[in-house]
Amino acid sequence: MDFQSILAVNLMAVSALSLLLALLQRRRELRSFSLANALVLIVGGLALWSFPQEAGGLVSLVFIPLIGAPMALGALQARYARVGRLDAAARCADLIALFHPTSAMRLSAAFARAAAIEDPREKAQAFAALAARAPAEQAAVIETRLLADRGDWEKALVLAQNPENARQLASYRLRALGETGRIEEMIRDFARSADSTPLEQTVFAWLFVLAFAGRPHEVEELAFRVMRLDADTADYWIAVAKRHAGDEAHARAEFEGLAMSRKETPAAIAARRQLAKSSAPPPHLSPRAREIVEGVASRVAAESARQARGWRLPPATLLLIFANSAMFVAELALGGSQDAETLITLGALWAPLALHGESWRVLTSTLLHYGPLHFGLNMLMLALIGRELEHEAGSLKTFFIYLGGALFSSAFILALMASGLVGYGLYVGASGAIFALFGVVGALRIKDWLRHRASLDAFRATALGLAMLVQIAADFLLPMSSLAAHLSGFGFGLFVGLFVNAKAR
């Protein structure tokens, strides 16, 4: 199968899972993305049927402007907003609205522009005007933002506790409970609503729990290393955590420093409100609440470690990529990576030989690849999933899981051929071993979800499914690969993953 068809199928796989995610979230502002993803699937299907040689280009013409570019801009917008570059965030929102000129996207862009206004009075007027013309669901968000900006947390809490607004105002509700001194209730609410808190609000929920529970060190780690907040906002929340930890002197000094800012930033305004409050003793938390806070602290430590490691590849993953690369170079040197005779010579899984004395082919076949596209896709997936598992489980475990998955999936295919359930064929590729790594990571993600029941874990499990779907879609179109190898490797990894635990951090 040529590059165009593989590109088309992979983009369609991304759109299919994105469509499923949008439908599951049932959010009004995502309807245009759902339609765009459906359009990618329709165009892709028609292109593969009628113009297979141009299918990848045709699907890209729809996918890039309607899905790829808006998603990238959305990520940039969130990043700019966290570091206090609200003008840049508003420009990203405006560009998204150009790609998706729906009423929901235009309203979102108008909201971002209003948030970027520096003068508090002008900002309040802009938000009030938006709330007056927004649908009820969005109006509730805007009104809550207005109340929060004014420091009227009691009224904000009333709006946020309305069952109709519970999901979209989850982080506002938690902060309002903290601001009004209901710390125990806030922590229990956080645990109860973890599975329904929107993904983009999750880290803010962590921030509020840790700050109002008096955990300044964890707040500092979360604010600077995970959320990458601007310095004033980060310092404000660290001071809040110090106040609730009983360190009133240092908290007050930091609030005073923020309050002296020449700009009317949200942190400066909030710091002045904190200075107007009288000090309160640290919250007395029940054992269950302390357990929840410790769980949040451990999650922050894990996310901080994830951020710190960056994109560098750990040693076992690098070694495995090197071994596969060396064999691919040998294929090219000895006759070509798409030459059957060369592949058999180097150790491809060919049943008549493997069943009669050359059992070593069970392993060597997993180091060979049919063509540069097959090799490139497998090495990309190995780099992504190997890096993920190795950082969580360690280098030695990752290496032996890969080796075990390679042997198990090849032996499974060989057994199917020997039993006559599938016909004899020539098989190469590392997909079975890679899917063993997928299986272990999948088991770890399931354990995370069962432990925390959080939307973040559900998202990561879904993203893992997306990566697997892309890998299967690509390999399915390539010769000399086997769906049975994928599934058997994944099953092996899933079973092994039941006994693998992430490293302590």
C-alpha cells in the first residue's frame, strides 16, 4: 500500500477517535469539530474509493485547516493564558473562530478578548455585555467569572453548585468552596467529581485543593513545572498555601509584594483582598480528606517528573531502536527491504523453515521490516510508547517486556500456521513487541483510572487507544504484517501489566 493511502487512513483514524471523544463529552462548543471530523471521514472514504493515489493529499486538505490547525491553536491559547499572555491567547481564539465560524467559537473568541482587557471596569463591562447575549450555558460561565473577578465567592458558589452548571463550572466551584473556608467540603467535592471535571480544568482543581489544604511546596511544583503559570499568579497561590499552612508572616509578605504591582493584574487584585482578610488557623482535615490531598500531591509529583524528562529517549528504548535500525541497514545492503529472498536470509518468519529447525526466526523476524514506511512507523511508535513505559517501569522491565512480546506474538503466529488456522505467509515487523508495550501501558492507565476515576486518566487511556488504532491502520495496509501478531502482543502486555507497577517518585 502506498504512502497516500496510509496517510489518508491514519488521518481518518485520528478523526474517528476525535469524533468519538467529542460525542462522549456532549459539549455544545465541540459540535463544529464533530462535523469537521465527520467530513474528514466522508472525504477520506470517497477519496480511497475513487482517487486512491491522491487520497492522502485530499484528506489533508480537509484535516489540516478544520482539525489540525484549530487543535494546535487551542493548545497555544491555553498555554498563553496560563503564562498571562492574554492578548496572544485572544489572537489564537480569533484564528480558531476563523476556521470554525460558529456562534459558539465566536463567543469563545469574544470571551478571550474580554479576558485580555487590562482595565478591570472595562473588562467587567465587556463580560456583562457578553453574558447578556450568550446562551444560558455560556452565560452562567461568564456570570461566574464576573462574580469571581469581584471576589463575590458566595454568589459564585450558588451558580457553580447549580446541577445544570456543575460540569463546566467545576473548578470555579472548588475555588469558591476554598475561598469561603469550606476546605473539607471542597476536598470531598473534588474527589466526588473527578470523573466529570473537564480535562482542561483538572490541573486548576489540583491547584485549589493543594493551596487551600496548605501545601506550598506542592503548589510551587505544580504552578511552575506543570502548569507553567506566570510568576505573579504562581506566587499568589504559593502565598495562599502558606497562609493555610499557618505561615501567616511569609504569606502576608508575599501578598504585600504582589499588591504593590503597578498593573491591575488578577494576582494583584486578589492579593489586596487577601490582605483585607484576617488570618485563620490551618484547616482541620479528616483522615479521608488528608488521604485525598496526599493523592493529589502524588499526582503532581508524577506530572512534574513527566514534564522534567522532556522528549529524550531512555536507554532501553534507544537500544531497541538501534537494533531495529541496524537490521534495516543490513536489509538495504543485502538486496533491499522489500526483497523476499533478502528478508528470508536475514530471518523473516517463514513457517516451512521456522517449523523445521530454524526456530530462531521467531525472534529475528521481529527485527526486520518491509520497506521504509513500515520501519519508520514502527520506530516512531516504539519511541513514543517505549519512552512512556521505560520512564514509568524502568529500563530492564521495558527491555524484557519488549523481548517477551516479540517472542510470544511470533510464536502465536507460527502456531496458527502450524495448526492450519491461517495460511503460510512471510511475516516481519516489530508490531507484536510494540503492542506488548502498549498492553502494559494500557494496564497502567486502567489502574490509574480505577485509583483516581479522573477525566485525565480517561483521556490518556483514550489517547493510547488512538495511537493503537493508528498503528493497526498503518500495519493493516502493509504486506507481511499480521493483525493476530498485534492482538497477541497486546494481550501478552495487558496480562504482564497486571503485575507491573509504576516506579515510586
